[in-house]
Amino acid sequence: MALSFPPASFDVIIALYSVIHLPREEQTALIGKIAKWLKPGGLMLVNFGAEESTGTEMKDWLGGWMYWSGWGAEKSLEVVKGAGVEVVMEEVAPEDGVDASFLWVIGRGKGE
């Protein structure tokens, strides 16, 4: 969340299995930042939890602390579109080997 880049700095931004580890309000703020960092026509690939979660904390997940949250698929798409990113592709798919599904989004920056 502390990252800062000038507007229109990137042709592509990829955030896989990372945004879900922020509280939901911070996810919204980060997607807003990503939208500004994309060059006009630039692409982003991001995945979100398909199910809504106000927050889950595990003190001993694979030997360490872990946190997840999410808006769910529908609201996550609203967040992306609300940030000014055109959704090019969206797909909800189950993750192999775990009891979770993810929303995969490819978006295109519209520019300022």
C-alpha cells in the first residue's frame, strides 16, 4: 500500500494472489492506484477471491501468520470498473487442491 508511482507509468501490472491479503478497503484503494499507474491501453491481470469475506486470520498457516479478505466476484468487478478500468476478461475458476475459487480479471487502463 505504500508504493507510489507517477501516473501512466506501466504498460502491464500483474497482481496474483496478493491483493486478497489486504483488508477490503485497502483492496479498493490499491485498485484505484493501479488504474492511475496504467498507461492508456495498458493491461492489468489481477485475481480476487470469488466469495465475500470480511477477513480471515490464521495465526499458524504453513508456519506463519496469514490474512485474507475479499468483496466477492460481483463487488470486485464493481471496484475495478469504478476505478476506471475497462474489464476485458473475467472468469471465476476453482483453484486446484484448495477449497477456494478466484475471480480472474484482465483490465485495460482508460487513461486520465
